[in-house]
Amino acid sequence: MFGPPQAGGVYADAKTTVCSSMKAIGPGLAATILLLFETVAAEGLSVSQALDKSHLAFEDSAVFTITLSWPGPQFAYRFPEPLDPTFEKLQVTRFETAVASQGTGAEETTHKTFRYTLAPLAPGTGRIAPVTISYVTYPDSIPGEVVTEPMTVAVERPAAAPEDKPRGRWWLWLAGALAAAGAGAAVVIRKARRPAAAPPVKTPADTALEQLDRLHVEAAGDLKKFQAGLYRVLAEFLRARFNIDADVLDDSQLAQAVRGADLRADVRDQLAAWIVTARQDKFRPVAGAPGETVRREAEVREALQKVT
């Protein structure tokens, strides 16, 4: 888990502030290595962005972060469409998302963070296009959207490999090559004679993640089919990991049993809510927004990866 970028850290922020006047605020120079931009969005919701490097070695990676913040609980805003950033000369090697709340009652604030680890594809100027984020408020279901600012990073050329030219007596190089080849052959022969190692034992979480991969293909974006399959994936995981038989418990008993499992509190609460909702969705009409199955799959996958 990770929270929103902190002031004075290594991230350079490009922040979109929410206000009701819908009037753009001019840019100012950040205290770190990039420019700080301010733009207007809808009242109550703000979006900030950060890129931790302005210059990137070709063999290195950079971290691009988008953080949505609003006053109130996590369910005050719903994001029906997954984020779809466009990158030029950069590729995503890792994606993470997290949501956390602070305070209670009128003092409660929520932060939802999307983190992309980026690797260069080519030298030059790597570009991150503006990202449009659609949302719907709860409970009045008012739609809206906020947009991030474009960002760039200078990608350096790959380091040239040093030339390896043999000098001196050529026969010394030949003898060394023959000796290395002989040693390599001996290693191969020894490995071939060793008994095959036993395959690694899969944990219940590993099995659930594999089943989630197959469910992604089988559901093909159909939310009802995905929910039916998700119930079975989570039920088998709970039986194998905690000896909880979901099929013989009602919704209240099932949620209580999951919340009593030896897991992190946030993961327990998420699994309890997901499996009860998935079972209910098997027997009622389900109409999900575009990208709903992708979002749910990503959240379930992230929770299972935290289980040891």
C-alpha cells in the first residue's frame, strides 16, 4: 500500500485542484525537479500527479502516480471506467492501486492512488498524455470528470557496451576459451545427472490467482458471469486457506467468518464484501458500467497478492 505524494519528497507534483468556480489557476515552479500545474475540476474532488524523475537512464525506471482525494468515505465517489493513460517512448512494467481513508465523520478524507512503474522504450522525450478520469457521485449520481496535466521525462541513450578486443598472444585466448567450454560442459553433465527438483508447492492464494486469470478470459467483460465465477474462486480459496465452507453459511455468517480470519483488516473486510456480493449477484440482475469487471478483477488480484 502507498499513500498520496508528500510535500518535500522526491516526487515532482502536477496537481489538479477541485473548486466550484471552474477557473484555471496558473502554474508555479515546484520545489523539486518538475513544474507544478494547477487546474480546476468539480467541487469536492481533487486529482494530483507525480513523476519522480525528470531525466531517466535507459536502463532505469520512473514512477508516475495519480492520486484522487475527496472529503468523505470511500463510497462517496465511484469511478466507472478504468484509467487508460497514454505513454510515448515509455511502457508500463508494473501497476498498483490503493485506497485509504483518514479521520472519521466530518473529518474523514479519502485518497485513491494509481501508481505506474515506467521503463523507456526509446531515447528522447518520454511523454505522458493527459488522463481523463470519469466519476459519479454518491448518492445523487451526478457524473463528472477531471483531467490531469501532460508530463514529460528526458530518456537518455543506452550505455554503449565496452569493446572486447583480444590482444597479445592469441593462443592464450584460445586456451582460455577451450577451458571455459570444458567447464561449461562438465556443469551441464552434472546437472543432467541430478534428479529433477520437485515442483514448488502452490499456496491457496497462488491457485486463486491462476483461477482469476482463467475467469478473466471466460467472463469476457460479462459482469454477471464474472461475479458467479468470482464467488467460486473465493469460496475455494477460503476453504483451502481457512477451512471456511461458504456454501453452508448464510450471508451474515459468511461475512462474520471471513472477518475472523487471520488476515490484514483491510483484506478481511474486502474479501467478506466481495464474496457476499458475488453470491448475491448470481441470483439477481446485474448491470455493470463499462470496465467494471476489469476494476473488480484488479482489486481482488491486489488483495490476494497480499495474502501469505
